[in-house]
Amino acid sequence: MKTLILYVSKKGCTELCAKELAINFRKNVTVMNLKQQKNIDLNPFDTIIMGTPIYIGKINSDLKQFCYQNERKLLNKNIAFFACGVTESDKVCQNLNSQLPDKIANHSLLNSFFGGELRYEKMNSMIKLIVKQFQKQNGNKSPKINHLEIERFCREVRKKIDVK
């Protein structure tokens, strides 16, 4: 069984999570950045895990477009999704499903939210100011990547694939 972890990352958090996920899968895993690859051949892969950042409640448009363009192929694969972001996790997976093609959302084995982190060094000064102000209003809580959720997601996906 070959697995493709396909992700889009703006500030690097989703990339970091994709690579950590690949380490947890251990073997037969290829990791690709959707923005750096053209004409991705899905044929060699049995399982495709897709990762996206969430900004203002929206998934990345490149990933969304990829799902629409490759819907038929994806429906013949085991698929799962993960999202990264600094929002509350409660509604992220629901929101993720609502932004995907219906058949893809229904076909997904599992959706998960891995949390996120603020990378100030990659923000412009205006965004930095807004984020710091927002943090101050919310008790200066810094979001974190949920490493335990990445491990759980990996175990669950592997379990579901093995059952098929």
C-alpha cells in the first residue's frame, strides 16, 4: 500500500504536520506540496491524505480545486483530510466537509484538525499587529500543534485501510 500525503502550506505549519504524519506512517509514503507539483499522478497510490491550512474558516482554494478536478480518481482511493490553523477545533472538520465536493466529503475515511502555531517571522507587520491584538483579547493563548492528534489520525487511517 502506497500513501501520498498531499498538502498546501502558506506559513509552514501544514508542511510540518504533513512531514510528521509521514514519519508516523513509517513506510511507502510520499509527501508532496501541491503548489510545487504540476500534473500529480495519483495512480501509484492506494491512499491519499490531503492537508490544508484554514484561514478565516476557509480551506485552501488550490486543494479545493484539486479535489474537484480529480474527483473521479479520488473516489477510487482511500482518502482522508487534515487541517491546520489557529481557530478552535470544534467546527473545523464540519467546515472542511462543507467546502469539499459532496462525494469526496462522504468518501473520506477521516477528517482531523491538528491545531497550529503562529509564525510571526512569516507575517507582515500589519498581520502581526492584528494577531497580537487578537491574542491579547483572548488571554494570550498561543495555539499549538496537537502531536497526539497526528498520531491518533495516523493510527485510525491505518486501521481503516487495513480493514478494507
